[in-house]
Amino acid sequence: MIKNYLKVALRQLRKQKMYTAIKIGGFAFSIAACLLIALYIRDELSFDRSYPNASNIYRLIADYHDGGSREKGVDWPSVMGKVIKQDFPEVEKSGRLMPNSLFWGAGSNELKRADQADNTHEEGFAYADQGLIDILNVPMVYGDPKHALTEPLSIVISKSKADKYFPGQNPVGKVIYLNNNKTKPFKISAVMQDMPNNSHLHEFKFLLTLAGVEFWNGEQATWDANNYHIYMALKPGTNIAQFEKKVSANILKNYYVPNMIKNGDKRASRVMDIFSMKVQNIQDINLLSYDIHDGMSHGDMRFIWLFGAVAGFILVIACINFINLSTAKSANRAKEVGLRKVVGSQRAGLIRQFLTESLLYSFFSFVLGLILAWVMLPYFNILASKSLHMPWAQWWLVPVILVSAFLIGIVAGIYPAFYLSGFKPADVLKGKLSTGSKSSGLRNVLVVFQFTTSIILIISTVVIYNQMQFILNKKVGFEKDQVVMIQGTNTLDNQVKAFKNELVKLPTVKSASISDFLPVSGTKRNGNQFFNDGKQKTEAGVGGQFWDVDHDYLKTLGIKLVAGRDFNPDMKTDSQAVIINQTMASKLGLKNPIGKKIVNYGAGRTIIGVVQDFNFESMRDGIEPMVLHLEASESIVSVKIKAGDVKNALAQITTTWKQFAPNQPIRYTFMDERFASMYADVQRMGRIFTSFAVLAIIIACLGLFALAAFMAEQRSKEIGIRKVLGATIGNITTMLSMNFVKLVFIAIVIATPIAYYAMTQWLQDFTYRVELKWWMFALAGVAAIMIALATVSYQSIKAALTNPVKSLKTE
């Protein structure tokens, strides 16, 4: 019996080649898209699950909520690592990570072996202590994991970096220098396996010891500086909610409040109400940290839900094609069903027959979809910035594919099977069903659903694209174009200023500035509390950035002074002067700030200038208060080049660099490119959305094309009669097309409010955002109508051009 079902099913596949190709093709493309998204989601969900005892590893989160504002962060005082271990028996181990590039050694460095002259730029440095190695149970290739970071000036490097600098050797005991600083020779104490790509710590290739480290006098004991991430291994069975309450109450009461009272901080009386401490399991860091300031790149659970929904919609669209085409062709199968019932076939047998056909379509589609996914995976990796691979060797792949093919085949085929098998022989043989499938309410509903989904995706793509263009082209308060950022200049020792002076002499250079603090990602940040001088004990402080710049900073970046003056290198008093932005002046309540003094730590600093607010972080956030002061910060030299011959300017800059650093290749980036990279995740989302929107439309149009062909076939005699009576090609084309256009109009009406709500919610992430305009929705609607018309017009015109004699000769 099964053999007979397969034989009939294969006969149907061969008999209706166009419909078979559309059913299988649409299914295959949707399955390929679902497989790619599934691989993406699987990779995102796998983060930080490889650590032994991962379910009991947590990091400490600060939750600050004052009025309408709420911020979460992971930065704590160094002493917190010790306190949380000694005061709470639930904590088995604690460890610290310090990745803040504000401090020498963290972030990026110029590295060289002690026995070599050439420097090589390396990223991925962070300070850590032995406790972190113990908590994560970091596997070591060489060295003792129990004492990897216990000695001062020790460093753990990854295996890939060991192979790069010490190929074929055990580098334990070897010495390396960072930034030509021979006063701090780092000895390699161990070589660790590279952190896996699905670890939130995968970017760290070098771990510098915290043993014996104190960045300034008293830094390791103070509660006033927050730069460390605190990790903990909790005892199994710990009640997390109770632990969080206990930690918040005890730490605030015993340490923070006394320290705030000592410092005269006015928030001490209400700190228990506005501040709390949470813990976050390490397995949640990648996807559930989108509202936590941790300076790391990670995924977003909202994207997982979004892409999962898109995959589901694409698969549903393909299933709808199958249902529509199967029910639309019902008249062609009606006589078959009637005759088989007359000769004794039961309805159950017919249902099995039609389900067999559906399963056959599904299995063929899955095989083709698997091949398509494999072919498209390299392009998807580029699109999503991933390194995914097909899990051919995994034991579960074949069972999952087979089960999925079976389930999809059943889901797509169940309605057509019951529908087709329900025909009554008497009605069929009397010819009552010969024209009964010209129109179907269910089929129209399904077409509307397809185009509603497609239009939502089109609108979303239009809005995302416009938001990106708005961000990249918005006036940000500084000039990011034609600015070259030369990195690693701190290795020039005391020649950085001389290097800058030589650059300024070049005919292609307008100006240059020395500062590691720049309004683009990947540069230094330094958060401080500021007070009006003399008000430290009576007013709450204002949090803001404290940046080291030189006297050419404003000129080079085109930042506008709105009051006062710029720094003057010839005025010694300017070393204690500051320039603030408008937001800082407003937050401190300074209507006429020039000449006033503000305090962070130490003596007061005189305000000599106010700059116009400029964006120095992502436009998801507002502009924060800012203070600029004259101080050396020598890792980056920014060069404003003249418009015109960029290639020649870069050649001249490179030649100058070689005069100062013959053993170190020059490294530079353009500021506008670095600015654009701050929004790489949004651009990536836009590209993925666009790709899947196009795919959804293609799959929907395949079904529409086949339906149009079928409708033209069903109405061939009607078309012939109309032509004989004088109907024009335009009349026939309009008649056949209008029904589909009406369905698209209904889809537009349904999709518009859904897309409006979804995009309004998405735009809430941005402080600076585009307005949703009517034309965005109109553009998507017009596009959908044009696509639908283009799809059905071919079949409509083909039917209209057919000689009526062919369709009427049997009458």
C-alpha cells in the first residue's frame, strides 16, 4: 500500500512540474532560511555554557534607580572582591577582572619579546586575579593553573598568541615588554587555551596579574573608585533572591553608607532606596545584558525572539503556498477522488495518500533546503558577523531533519488532505466541482497573511535604514570626516610631541592633537563625580566624563566653543583649568560658568571655557556631562588632513612615522569609520532584515504566481467568451489582477498598525531617532502592490493574449 501511495505521489510530482517546482522551491528556501537562523540562535544560546559549574557562577550587578532614570553596571571597587568572599558564606570563591583601558596595560598594547626589537600591536589585554582563573577553571596548555596569576608581573597568554610569538616552544618563563616599558618586564606564567568564541570573555587573549598592583596610592582599599568586574562561585542550592537582598543590605549598610557619610555625599540617607545589588548567572551574560553597561560586545535576547519569529513567518508563508496550491487544484483532483471512492476507497486511505504526497514534498524540500543553507552559510556569516558552520558531524542532525521534515509535511498537508478527501462522489461525477475552486475564502485569508507579514518586514527595513542614515549623517557636534587616528603612539616615549609637531608641518595636514579620549568607540573613558567648589558636603555630585586632552583638541575635532577660551600651552595656570560642555554647566546649575571652580578629587579647577554639546557615545544614549583638562594622554594622535589627496596625505604621515618608530608598523583608522562601527549591530540587523524581507516576498510571490496561473487556466473559457464579445487585453488583465490587488490592500491595512507599533518600540532604544512618517508606510504599500502586480501580470497578459478559439473549440 505504501508503495502504491509513493507511486501515485511521484506521478503527481511529475505531472505538475511548475506547481511542484514552486511548492518544493518555496519550501526549500524557507527551510534554508530557518536552518541559518536556527544555527545563529543555537550559537547565541550556547554562550558561557562550557565552564564547569557554570550554573553556580555569577557576576555582581549594580542597579541604580533614581526617579525616572535607571542604570545597571558591573564596575565595583577592588576591595569588593575580598569583602564579598569574607562576609558571605554562600560565596565559595570570588575573582576580579579589570578590562578598563583607562589604566596602563588593559585594552591594547604594543608587545615584543625581550629578545626582539620589533613591536606588534595586540588587543585583548585585561587584568585578572587568581580567583577568576579558579572560578572559570580555565584550561592551561602550559604552566600551573593554581598559581598562574599569583606572582607580581606575571601574565597568562592564550595558545594562539603563544604560537604566534613562540612557535613550537613552551613560553613559560619567557619575558615580554608592553609599550617599550622595560621597567615592567612581564614573565609568562602559563599558556591558556583560547577562550571559545561562545564565551563573553573570548576577546581577552592576555591576562595580566593583579598581584602587587596598585594603580594609585590606596586604590586597592578605596570604596570611591569603581573599575573591577566581580565574579563569584556560589554554593549549590543558594537562594538567589535572598542572597541579593542580603548582599544589598549588608554591603550598603556596612561599607557604602559609612563611606558616603565620611565623604559628605548627600545621597547617603537614601542610598538604600535608590541602589541595589543583583547577581547575574554567567550563562545569561551574552543575551540578557543589553541594558547593562559592561563595555563588552554581546548578543541580545530580543534579537533571538525577533529572528525566531521571522524564521517562523517565512516557514508559514511557504506552508501557505502549499495549502493554497493544493486546494486551488482541487477541481483537478476531484474526479480522481470521486472515482476512487466509487470503486471502494475509504476516506482514511485517501487522507494517507494526500499526506504521503505532502511528506514527499517536505522531504525533497528539506534535502534541497539543507544544500541551500550549506551554500549560503558563508554569506550569512558575513551578514551576521559570525563563524557558524554546518554541524555535519553531529549525531542529532539527521534525526532532527527527519523529524522536522515529517512534522512540516504533516502540518502543511493535513488541511488539503481532509479537504480533498471530503469530496462526495455524486457531486464530483455530476460536475458540480468543476468550477467550484475558482475562489476560496480560506485561500484569500492565507494570501492576506502572507503579504501582511511581507509588508511588516518591508516597513521595518525602511525604518531601520532611515534610522541608520539619520545617525550616520546627523550633526554630532564634532568633525569626524578627514580625521586620521594614529594608534600606539605611546611607544614613542617622550617623542610623541615631537612627532605631532612634525605632522603639523606636512602640507597635507591641517592640525593634530594628542589624546586617548575621543568621541568614538574603543577609546578611553573616565567617569567621575563633580561638585561646585565648596558644595561637596551640601550638594549631590554630578556624574560625568573627565578627559585628558591637549591644546589642539578642539581645533582638530572642530568642537565649537560657546563661551570662554581654549587651552593655552604658554599659560602654566591652564594645567589646573578645565573646559566643560553645556550639559555639565546645566547639571551644576552654572548660568555663567567662566571663572567658577569645580571639584572632583583634590583641588578645585577653574572653568575657562564651555563647548557646545557633542555626542561622544552611542546615540542610543543622551549626551552626558563632560570635563576636558590639559593632561598628557599619548596613545593616540588624531590628525585632521586637508580635503583632496588622502592617499598622498597618508603616505606623508607614514614616512614621518617611520622616522620615529622604524621597528613598529604604523596603525591608523579613520574617525568616521570608527564612528560608523559604533552602530554595527544596528547595521547588521538592517542587512539581515532586508535579506529575509526579500526572501519572504519571493516565497509569497511564488505562490501568487502559481495561483494566478491556475486562475487563468480555470477561467480560460470565460476569457475566450469575453474576447469574442470585444474585451481588450487591458480589460482581461485588469479583471484577473484586481482580485489579488484587493488582497494586498487588505494586507496593507492590517500590516500598517502592527509595523507602526513594532517600530515605535524599537526606536525607543535611541535617544536621537527618526519620526515615523506616512511615506515610509506608503512606500512599503506601493512596493507590495507593484510586486503583486508584476507577479500576476505575466500570467494575466499571457491568458489575455491566448487565442479564444483554443478555449472555445470544445464548446
